[in-house]
Amino acid sequence: MEKKISDLDYSEIAAAINGYLNSEASIKQYVLSDLGSEVETIRKNWKGDASDKYIGKLESVYNDISNTCTALENLGVGMSREASNIYQNQ
């Protein structure tokens, strides 16, 4: 069965994709920048094992969130391409 996308469906898909991409951008802008600032503050002000362990945990959280952002971006771009191809070829 051939896939079809109406104009309304296409606009709803575009809105959902923009939501994914805006979420990803907001996470990068606020959460990741705050985590990075926190790590730098700890590096300047803390010393010893406690600092190393805490920074290690923050870096792990940073990496997990960054990977989630990348997945969101890839999902949004992939959905956009697929919807665009279907819409243009109908």
C-alpha cells in the first residue's frame, strides 16, 4: 500500500519534528551548559578524590544527555526526510 500524507498531516509532522529539534536545542543550551559550568567551578574550588568522583559523575551525566540530544536530532532529521520524500512523491 502506497503511503500518502495530506497537507494537514504534513504540517502536523513538521510541528512534531520541530518540537524534537527545539527540545534538543533547549537541552543543549540550558542543561549541558550548566553542567559544563558546574564542572569548571568544581575543578577550581574542590580538591582531591571527592572532586574527581563528583566530576566523573557529572561528566557521565553530561555524556548521557549529549547522546540523547544526538539521538533526538537524528530522529527529527530522519523523520523530516522520510515525510518530505513521501509528500513530494505522491
